[in-house]
Amino acid sequence: MPQLNPAPWFLILVFSWLVFLTILPPKILNHTFPNEPTPNSSKKPLTNPWNWPWL
């Protein structure tokens, strides 16, 4: 059963989240991905109707 006094546990929780939110995001966001997505062209591809020979 945990302690009934929430004061020390709450401070540990707040400081651990403070560390996670200030130190880790810049380290994670510095990674670059080798395959950056390239934007597709805005032209639509030319589509031809399919002629079904048996209909």
C-alpha cells in the first residue's frame, strides 16, 4: 500500500515529467529519416476507359 501522504510522490511525478518534457523531445526530434517523402505532382494521371471485349 503506498504512502497516504501524496507530497513526496507528487513532486517526484512532476519532476520526472518535467525532465521528460524538456530534455527528451529535442533529442528525439534531432533524428533525421533517410527516406523523406517527396510531394506528388499535382497533375492527374491520364486514365483511359477499359474496353471489355466480352460485353
